[in-house]
Amino acid sequence: MNKSLSNSQISFIVFCYTIGYGIVSLPKNTAMNLGTSGWIAIVIGDLILLFSAFLFLYLAKTFNNNTIYEYSEILTGKLITYIIIFIFCIYSISTASIITRLSAETIKLTILINTPSWALSLILLSVVLYTLINEINILGRVFQVIGIFVLITIFFTPVIIFTQGDITNIKPFFSGDIKSMIDTLPSIIFPFVGIEILSVIPLDFKKNNKHISLYIALTILLIGILYVMIVESCISVMGTKSIINYEDALFATIRRIEFDFLQFLKRFDSIFVITRLFIIYSSIVLSLYIPVYLLNKLFPSIYRNYIVITVIIITYVSGLIPKTMDALRTILNYVGYISIIVIIVIPLLLSIITLIKKNRNNNAL
């Protein structure tokens, strides 16, 4: 069976992973420090995401059809590779466990009030388990379909919100200062993670994925545009002073929207719940695919499904440890800081080592 992915499938995988749980709190986090100029921080974050994608794609092109497990061993040796794998696994499992628990708590508070969060987490991870037993080519087809649905919904959501908003709430377009922008970046980094999935997808630049760089660049540009639309539309309805009081600012804004003239859209939040479940599902699956893939490479003699089950169990148990929502969000912030190591520091160091080795080889010739 051909396990290679098309350019569009890879793009939708990146899109589904990046448009994750962090999108719901993005309006609050940007408005808190920058007010109506929060879109500037999003543009900067999108440029950082583009730079990270360039690093991963450069490594993937240099070591065609290989992943971070192979080319990190070529560049740094086995010991450093094991450390990199450990960091990626801890980061990805932590991300998935926190997203699972936060999502379960949110569903409990808004939809299934009498259902315990541990049961909701178990249901979520059971669906994820069933998905993860499949190879990447199957996941590519799944997230291509999900991605189209999510893209359409996420695009029309801010458009619909704008119809109920007030443009004066998003003025002035430029305010704040450089220090405020720098202070805001760490708090909004989480909505921009996801590009690290490229490190575990073999890319064939000589045949199937010749134009993948263009596809990824356009995907990242689209993500940035959608983020700006979401933040500005939420502020247009809620205002900066009100929106900072809601952790789940996007959903809080959507719940204010009503269309009396369209009965099926009278409560738009009921439609967005479906999209939100798809977003949560995509984030958890793709986050856990990274440790499953890397551990399967590290322990090839172990049946892959056993690795999947072990990763799911670790994710479930670790997600139950935090006792309060505040503790969960604090851990999520720390995971966001670790993501800087994963999406910037590690690929940057590997790229520098690659350039040094290339120059040495050229000088030797």
C-alpha cells in the first residue's frame, strides 16, 4: 500500500493540527495586552510559524523521504537523537492530555452538565485510539475531509459574527507598544503550534511533494488571516473590556449571536459545537501521532498498536492529575513555552548543523 501523502493532505493535516484548542482563547489573550491592536501579534506569530515551517521543510528536503528520527541521528548521533525524541514525546503527550482534560471540562460545563469529566476524557481518547491504529495515509484522507468542513465553518464564523458587531469596538487599529507586543507573544504561542507534525511525515521532494513548500506557506498564510478575522470579529461584538473576562472568548461571543429571520441559525453556537469537537479531535490525534511514530521508530520490535494503547493510557492518566481549571491553564502556558524549543530551537540547531556539514563537504571537494 502506498503510504505517501499528497500536498493537499499534508496541508490539511497542518491546518487541522494548528487550528486547535488555543483558538478559543486567542481573542482574550491578544486583547488583554494589546487591545484592538492584537492582530499585530497574530501577524508576528504567523511569521514565526512560517519560519519554523521553513526550517522543517529545509531539513526534510535535505534528507529526502526521512523524518526527524533519521536525520537527527545522521546530524547529532544516537544520544542527542534520543533526547530530541524524549522532548518531542513529553511535549506532545502533555499537549494532548491538557487539551483532552480542558475539552472534557468545557463540554461538561456547557453541554453534558451531569457527566463526569473523567468519562468524557475516556470517550474522547477512545475515539482517538481507534483513529491512531491507522497509518498516516489513512489519517491524511480523514483530515482532508475534516479540514474542508472546519475551514468552511471557521471562515464563515467571523463573517457571521461581524454582522452583529460594531466597527467602533475594533478601533483604533494601532495602539500599544513594542514591549506589550513582546509580552503578548508567549501567551498566544499555543494557537500557532502544530507545524512540528512535518517532522514525522516523510516528504518526497523529488516526486510526490515537489511543491509542498508553496502549499504549506499558503496554509500558514490562511491560518493567520483566519486568526485575525476571529479576533477582530469577537472584539467587534464584545469589546476589549468585556472579552478579557472570558477564557473561552470565541464561544462566548458566538453564544451572543442570534438570527431570528433564519430559524436553523437562530442559535449559531449549536452549529459551532460540531466544528469545535472536530477541532479538539484533530488536535489530540495529530499531537499523539508524533510520539506514536517516534516510539515505533525507536522500538520497532514492539507491535505498533501496543505503543498506541500505552500512549493513550499515559495521556489519560496524566490529564486527570491537575485538580482545577486554573491548574490546567497554567500547565498549558508552560507547554506553550516548551513548544518554542520544539518548533524553533531544535529545527534551527539541526538546520545550522546541516549547513555546517554541507560547507565542510564542499570545502573537502
